[in-house]
Amino acid sequence: MGISLAPRAGEGLATDLGRLTKRDRTTRPLNQLQNQLQNPALHASFNASTMADFLLEVGTEELPAAFVSSAIRQWQALIPASLSEHFLSSESVNIYGTPRRLAVLVRGLPQGQGDREEEIKGPPAQAAFKDGVPTKSAEGFARKQGVELSALEVRPTDKGDFVFVQKKTAGRPTAEILTALIPEWIGKLEGKRFMRWGDGDLRFSRPIRWLVALLDEAVLAVTIVNGSHQSVHSDRQSRGHRVLHGARQSDDPKTAGDNTVTIARPSTYLDTLRAAFVMADPAERETVIRQQTEAAAQHLNSTAEMPGALVEEVVNLVEWPTAVVGQFEAEFLALPPEVITMVMISHQRYFPLFRAGAQATPDATAATEILLPRFVTISNGDPAKSEIIAEGNGRVVRARLADGEYFYQADAEQPLEALLPKLETVTFQADLGSVAAKVQRIEAIAARIAEQLFEPLKLTEGDRARIHRAAKLCKADLVSQMVFEFPELQGIMGQKYALVGGEDPEVAAALSEHYLPRGAGDGLPQSLAGQVVGIADRLDTLVSIFGLGMIPSGSSDPFALRRAANAIINVTWAANLPLRLDQLLTQTVANFTTAFPSLATSQADLLKQLQEFFLARVRSLLQEEQNIDYDLVNAVLGEGDADYSQRALQDLLDVGDRARFLQTIRQDGRLSNLYEAVNRSSRLAAKGRLNLTELDAQAVVNPEKFQQPTEQALYDGLVALLPKTQAARASRDYNQVVAALAEIAPTVREFFDGDQSVLVMDADPEVQANRLNLLGLLRNHGRVLADFGAIVKGPAD
């Protein structure tokens, strides 16, 4: 049976993507894409078991590299799901992209959907029928499903009787479905700064110039209409490389610029474009780029620096990559290596070349022994013109390095401290004043942190002086000429200028390290001054921005306050710093409300907001970064338990240690050995009046009230447990507590269930209180490690 795909008379098949795509501020839908289903090749009958290949290519002006990467990822998620939603299976879905095209190649599609039968649930029976007569609700349901009223069936469900219908749906041709989906797939792509061209309302990352839409050999007819004179009709004509293909097609000048390419069928797509000097597959381009760059570096006895983000960007800047080696004057190697590599990587998209065996260190103030005066750039031009391309790129990087050389020499003529007055002219935040004022607050907070650490870490006055000096100079390089021109170098240049100016190396290191970690996966500060100043800087930002009422909500966090809090916690954990975060927050909040009385909310409210924020970050880091089970995190932070919350803020090291330790003893089975005894005791202890901190059995239990030997045994065990618990808490070695609790667990079982067990809720109130205190003490010893009531007993426990 033949199925015609031509539209019915009077029916328009124009698709308004305003109804199909999500509008937002970063992207606008295509306003008008029209599907013209008039291809005679598609009128034939189809066999659903016959496999076909499909190709869609959207050809454009040069796309931003970031959009190519993003669009590929979007289509990788969207298109397979869309095909599945329309009951179309496939052998593979591959998404490709270059600066001039986005493409999807689907292999092994059926020629059409199979027929299917669906059971559809309708309205409740009592709403669908009144006295056996169909209501408007039943009529509407039948009409919507395209069936007669007689096809409706009433069936019982868990929620009462409902109307059902068995609906048979004939499969549609794949060609018809794909032709309707193409506009959706294009229109649902999102990105920044979409543009309009022509005189229509169509918006996309760049103007669309051609479309290829093939199902095997047949063209799926799709037309993009953009205003009165801008229309793009799908066909099988793609485009080759702008320079290489057109130039090599013919010696005739009249045809030399014609770079059209005919795609015979989807399966030939990649090879056909490759013959036209276009590698459509980004993975293939990346392989070629890496191989050519590494080969060029090896030839020069060097190693190329190839950051992943730069490689991804370069991959999507070219269609036919050619590695070209350029050079610059060796005199520029007197600059710090970070200046040279930043210019190459961030500004020019070049790969720097490091001397064999050389490695840049943060304290290097010159690149002479580290870098070669050469680089690798990836050209999209004619490989035969590589020398000319190299010379042009050399001139560009030479100019940028000359700027850097001028700035570096000018900045280095004066000590870093001489730049501090200029910080008065730089605004930190409109309501919070200048960066100079922020530096003063950082100095004060850093001094408090140093005071906290002085005794526990056995610091010296020299340590304290280095922390103070680093805090004073930490933002000075922001007003240097180099950082003004190249903001990416903030902190890095502070360290370089400090070393050139004769500052203590640890102070210099802190000027760079206090910014660490700059993002996910970044390293952490190694110097004590860098750790302290980094924490002080972030703590000031958190208190100040919270004080303005700018608290992160949902995905909105313009001041990166979550990242700042995470950094404070991670640095504390990694450096094993015994900080009292509760005291630091209290003192910093008090100072803020005094300094900005007209801005701040009440001191108590601000402090509470910050405490809750930090506790939420501790919870997130333990669960998401350290993979601690959620119930174990609840057990160390408490669920609405003020004692545990306060304890966490008093000792960040302790809360991290306890969470990790609980995860360990869950995995090795020790948690299950003591869970039942402690948890059962805790539940009953809640009926008593013993506070949550008492650990001394001799202080709250009267042995004269014992009636069974099991009471005395539990009492003796608790007396022996006290010194072990106290030692474990002091050293944060909770193995002692777990071992002691496991040792006492059999005694607890005998207390509850043995031959000489007791009734805890005895009729005598004094005996009852005595027994509840025994259980309360066991609960409290357990609470030194965790709230066992929050732990969910699972298979591993």
C-alpha cells in the first residue's frame, strides 16, 4: 500500500518554532521553517524492516568554536531521544561539526514505524457515564483518540473504575517523521548572542546558507524562510574547504571558487567531504592536531603544552588542520614563562613549546631555561603556504610579547608596596568601598586566623609576620600595568614582582596561592601564608556580600560564594588547619555590622545565615566530592541537632574525619557490629532526662539501685569506656571508641534480651531513671562519633 506524504488540500505544513522551542534570553527560535513534503521519491510504499541511513547538514557562515562544541553536545542528547520518542530505532547516531556546518548521520533507521497498539487511560467512569449514557467527557476522550464511543471500555483500577481504549496506530514513514523533526532539531539549539540576518526574524548563531537532508539517496525537502528574499532549500549540495577545495577544483578562474560538493548518499558523507579538504568529524581533527603538534615538538626536542580547553577550541576553528611552527625573538624569554604562555594560549590559541625536561615553577621570573622561542599554531589554510602563515603569526605574537615586555619592565621598577595607594581607586563593590578597604579587612581576619593557629601549630613570630605581609600585598598587583592588560595573570604577577622586589619567598608564593583553588580540579595553596590569606579573603567576601543581602539562590551565585565557602573548607581539610570557624564568623560578622551599620541586617540573622550556608557546603562536599553516604553525613552534622551543627563549625577537621571514618567502618563491617546496641539504647534514652554531653557513669548512675547483674556489667563497661572516649575525641582517633563500643555491645544485648535482662521502664521511678541514665550514657559515648539515630541500617550494616 502506497502512502502519500503530500499535504492534504488546504492544509499548511509550515512549522512555527515559536511553539516548539523554549524561549530564553540567550537564544531565539527560528521564526519560520517550512517543510515542503512534495518529493515524489517519498511517495512510494515503505517496508518497516528495511534499514536506511539519514543525513542532515546545516551549513552556515563561520560559527564560534564554543557554539560548535555546545551544539554537538546538545544534539547528542536531543536527537537520539527525539528518534526514540517517535518509535524510531537506529544502529548509531553520530553528530559532527566544523566551523561551517553541523551535521547528524543516523545509520540503520527503519523506513517507517511499525504499527502499534496502545492502551490509553481516560477519565473516571463516573465522570464518563451518567446512568449508562456517555457524557461530554467520554465524547471528548473518544474524539481526541479518534475512536467511536463503542470502543470505550470501563475497567477497575486501584483508584476506582476508569475508561480505557485500545488504540491501533498505523506506523508513519520515516521520511515524513524526519522532515517534521528537522526544524525542531535546528530550532532547539541554544547559545549566546544569536543573530538575525536578511529582513526576516530568523535567528541563529550565524546565517544559515545551505541544507543537506538525505534519507538514503532521496532528498527530504525542507525550506528555511527568512523574510521576503532569504530562503534556503534542502538538497544534496554541501560545501568543501573555502580555500583548498575551490582553488584545486579547476585551473579555470571562472570555476576555481566553486567549492560545492555533491553528497550522493549519507554513507559517503565523511569521505566525500574529506576529499574536499573538510574533516567533518571533530575527533578526527583532534587526532590530527595532536599528532602533528607532537611531531613538530619532538622534531625541536621539546614538549608542547596542549590544555584540553585550548585543543577543543582549536579543533572547532579549523576544517583541515595543519600544524605550523612559528617563532619569536629569544630576547622575550626574559619575561616570566606565564606571561609568554598566557599570550600564546589565551590570546593567540598557540601551543607553547617547552624545552625537553624543563618544567615551569611558580618562582621562575624568566623563561630562558624553560621555553623555546617557538610555538605551534594550527592553520586552516593552504599547507603549501605554511611559511607565510608562520611569519604572519610570528608578527602577531611578537607584538603582544613586546607589550608584555614593556609592562613588566615598567612594573618591576618599583616595589610592590608602592602600588598599594592605587588600590583606593579600584572599587571592590559599590556599597563596600575600595579594594584597599577590603585589604584592610583581609589583614584583620588573617591576624585572627594566625592567632587561632599560633599555639596548635607551634607558629613563630616569623610565621605571623609573613602572614601579615602577604595579606597586606595580596591585591597589589591588580593595579600593575601587566595585570590591567592581562587580567588572567592576577596573583601570578604578584608573586613575580614580589620576588624581583626581594620579598620573602613564602610571602611571594602566598600572593599567587591565596587565589587557589581558582576552580574545580585546581590545586590548593601549599604555603601557610597562602592558606591563611586565601581563607581570610574569601571569608571577608562571604560576610560582606551576605551582609548586603545577596545570598545565593538556586543557580544564581554571581559572586561565586558557594565556591568561596567550598575553598575555605577544602583548604582547611587539606592543610589540617585547626580552625574555629564559629569564632571567625562571629568576629567577622560583628566587625562588618559595626563598619556598615546602614547596610547590615541584624548581627544575629547574618551570623545564622552564614552558619547555615557553611553547614550546607560541608554537607555538599562530603556527599558529592568525597562520596560519603547521605545518612552518615546526617549522622555527623545532625538533623536539626544544634549540638552537632555547632560542633561542626567549631572543628571542621573533626567533622570531616568522623564522616570519612564512618564510611570506612560501614565498608569493613564494623558499623554493623555496634549499630543495633547503640541505636536501640538511643531510642530508649530519649525517654530519660540525661543531657547529651554527660559521659561519666559515676556522676549520674547509682549502683545501689541495680537489681540485676546485667546492670552492673553495663555500668562497669561504661566506666571503662570513659577514658577511651575522651582520648579518642582529643586525638580524633575514633578507632578506640568503635572498638570499645563493639566490646560493650554483647553486654547491652544481655541487658535487653538475656536471661537476666531488665525492664527499662520499671514501675519504680528511681530504678527507671537509673536504667535510662545507663542507656543515655551509652548514647552519649556513641554521639562522640555520630548520631546513630540518623544512620539508616542497610545491607552493609
